[in-house]
Amino acid sequence: MMLGSKELSDQFFQRHADLRGCRQSIQAALTILVDAFRSGNKVLICGNGGSAADAEHIVGELMKGFRMPRPLSDRSASELAERFPKEGVLLAEKLQGALPAISLVSQSSLCSAISNDSGAEMVFAQQVYGYGAGGDVLLALSTSGKAKNVLYAARTAAAFGLKTIGLTGKADSPLSELCDVTIRVPAEDTAEVQEQHTKVYHHICAVLEAELYGGQ
């Protein structure tokens, strides 16, 4: 039996008592993300170093099934079958529902071009400007909350109508001052912050999936 979003949250905070202080900010982030996906918007994700790996990890959980099946809607399956009577059936069986997400750390040629032409601090902001639209969400990961390229991305997002969610360590930071919601995990050491971030974003991905696909 698949758990609903409330049950998932209750179980998560029972298992991770040290993160109970983040429950309100996690819920606020989930509200922003659910509203965005239901409105047909997308999430852009950025971070440096280990947080760059986390950005790609999150995209992997959002863009296909994570903990439950995500069959295509009957309408999508019918459109495939009508357009391609033979291959369309296979596509409908294999494709999975997706929550649109783009990792801003994955475009190696673009990132190198931006770094060379404009400076490394612009590498995420330029992509936010290019990919982002009003109603989209920027999920910005920074263990310190001080990474300049992440801060520039958050400022660009805010200026052009994107909602901003920060994921940082426990200290107040420039990023937490910029974002609509900041999840500040209770850790200071970089590795420990990243370990906590993994728990948080896995939970967020699981709840999003339950909320948006659990009724199918």
C-alpha cells in the first residue's frame, strides 16, 4: 500500500527527530513545488561540488518514477497509440510521468562558455534567465548559503517571477535572506550538511510523487 503525503511526512519526522525543526520550512517548500507542477511549471536546480551532484540526483528522482509507478494518463497513451499504432503502445508502456526539472550544473559546454565569457559567478544566473519563466521554481543548494554563483541565480530568479527555495546549513546566510523559503538543516560541517540535505530532498521527492501521482 502506497502512503499518502501526510503519512510520509509523519514517518519521516519520526525517523529523523533532528530534522523536526525543519518541518515548517519543508512543508512551505512542498507547497511551492506542488503549486508549480500543478500549474505546468518546472524546477531549476543548482549547487556547487557535492551540491552539484545533489542537483543532478534530485532531477533523477523527479523526472521519472521514484518510489511508485507513474503510468501515463489515458490521454497521453491514446495520443501515442493513434500517432504510432505499433511503437506507440510500447512507448506508452515504458514512458513514466515526469515532474519537469533541469539541473543547471549539467550543461558542460554552456557552463564553460558562460564561465569563459562572463565569469564563473554567472554560470547559474544566465541559465535561470534563459530557462526560467514566471511561476517556475529555483531550488538553490549551498551548504554555507554564501556561494556567489548561487546567490546571483537566486537574485535573477526573484527578479523574473520565479519562486526560490534554498537548502543550506543551520546558520543564517545571504541565501536565506533572498529565498522565499529556506530549509536550514541542523548541521555546520559541510559533509554533515550534505548528508542532511540528502534526507530532506529524498523526502521532498517522495511527497511530491505521492501528492501528484498517488491518486492515479
